[in-house]
Amino acid sequence: MDLEKRLELITRNTEEIITSEELREKLATEDRLKGYLGYEPSGLFHIGWVIWAYKVRDLIEAGISFTLLEATWHAMINDKFGGNLELIRGTASYIRHGLKALGVPTDKIKFVDAEELVGDKSYWELVLKVAKGTSLARAKRALTIMGRKEDEAELDASKIIYPFMQVSDIFYMDLDIALGGMDQRKAHMLARELADKLRKKKVIAIHTPLLTGLTGRGRAGGGGARDEELAESKMSKSVPSSTILIHDAEDDIERKILSAYCPKGVADFNPVLEINKYILFYEGHSTLIIERPAEHGGQIEVHSYQELEKLFLEGKIHPLDLKRATARELARRLKPVRDYFKANPEAKRLAEEIGAYYKLNVSI
């Protein structure tokens, strides 16, 4: 695969690359780059995570040697499952099933449990060096990487360690690329800032967009949103009404999307449009069929997200018609995932156990 094709795969559907120049240079001059994504195994797999799952698939196709860090200890610090590591590790197994069901080549991913890192004394030496190079104020500002507000460090001092661990993960594994949502930006920037001082690689940061929750909760206007506002508006497994799970039944997908925030003629923080942009039209070319009776303009076939957004903003597609088409197509795309979980007893059991913990009825 030539350089331009690799760059296209790596950069499509991303929010930002820090920096594009460094990425191009490394791809052109080094044989095998090492990339990673760290995630907390903390709940049910929702479609917001599909964005990074697809990007992992892209990086692997582009020849990146990829590691997925199952941040079990990080999840414990972040109070997920009440800090129960057994439940957290079970969720990591469930996430692996989810990735496989989505068509991500899990046989080409190196899965690493954070347990492997924390058992090494040299890892904690790195954590201390990162902490020594970071002010307390800077560390508190970085708490948004774990979905927390800055003042939550006052409640539990262990949370201050979290950003130091995330930066140390990157240095310890000697990575070239760090992949994450925009909510992980502060940790990646801290790693870049400290790299020269600690004589480590300056990691290239690839950030994917955050999918707005179905309720549109925490919408921000103007030219941008603060990190805490972004964290509050994103699709979250902790807010069931804002979330579509990858193994949701077809009827549930339709019900959730029909009740989603989708104001006429508004594209910003519109979750229904975002599902089309970041998932249904992920590869740029697809077809969304808008079914309407003849008296309302008849059926439309849309072949790009740009075309879809233009028609919606011009008022040529009604929000209800967009919702119905989106629900129908998303349910069709996720059918292989539903089939996988129905056919795999372990995957189904894990999903149901996680759902039971959160008092959610997982119907597979």
C-alpha cells in the first residue's frame, strides 16, 4: 500500500491529527509504527465506540502494529463497577466479542491488560517521573479524560494518579501513535509536552469525534465546547436514554432514534446526522434511502453525507423521515452484531451480566 493510501485510511473521519506532518514523515521513513488505544472496560458497547473501533480497523489495514490496552486498573480508579476488578475484566472479554462482531480483525490486535504494566516496577518509576514533571493544576485539568470534572479530585485523591498513568502507558509501551476520542486530548498533549524532558518518543495523537448522545444533552453553541461540556454531551453507556447498544434489537434502535434530538434544519450536535456522518457514511460512499409517499416528494436516494446534510439544512428532508431512514439502515448494519451475540453463549452471558449490574434489560 502506498504512502498516500495509508494516510487516507489513517486520517479519514478523524477530528484532528497532532501532527499530520509528523505522521507523514514517520510513515515514509519507518517500517512498522506502533499504535494503541486505551479504554476502560466499564460498561455495554454503544455505537459511540464504533467510531474508534472502525479507526482501529483502518490503522491495522494501513500497516500499523496495534495494541489495545484494557485499562482495568484505570477503571478501578474511576470507580467503574464499584472498583470490582473481576467485573471489569469480564467486561474486557465482552468488549473483545463486540469488536470481533463489528468486523475488527482482533487476531491482528495485541490485547494488553493494565495488570501487565502495573506489575512492573519500572512502570511506576515512569508514573513518578511524569508526576514530577506535571503541576497539580495541570493534572486536575486533565481529569476530563476520565469523564470527570476538575473539582472531583477533591473527593478522591487517587484520581490525580490517572492522567500520570495514561501518559506512562504511552511511554512504557514505546508508542508512535496514540488513538482516542477528543476527550483524551489532554492526556496525549501532556505526553507530547513531557516527551523530550523524559527522553521518550513524542507520540502522534489521532483524535476521533465524539458522538453526541441521543438526547442532545449538554449541547454547546458558538465556536466550540469546553471539555466538560463535550464529555456531558457525548453518547454514554451511563445514560441509557442517550445510547444505542451495538446489539440492540431492531425495534429498540427504531424507538431510540425516533425519540432522538433532531431539530429541523440544525446540524450542530444533531445525533441523527452524526450517526450518518460517522457510522453509516464512514467510508464516504454509501446509500441512504429516504422513503416518503409521493405526495411528500417520493423516495430519495442519498449517496454521500455532504448531500444528506445539504438536503436536511435546506428543509428538503423532514427530521422524521431522516430518523426512520437512519434507524432502518443502522439496524441493517448492526444485524451481524446481533446475530453474533445471539449465536455466542459467552458473549450473550457477559452482555446480560453487565446489563444486570446497571439494572438494564439487555434483550439479545
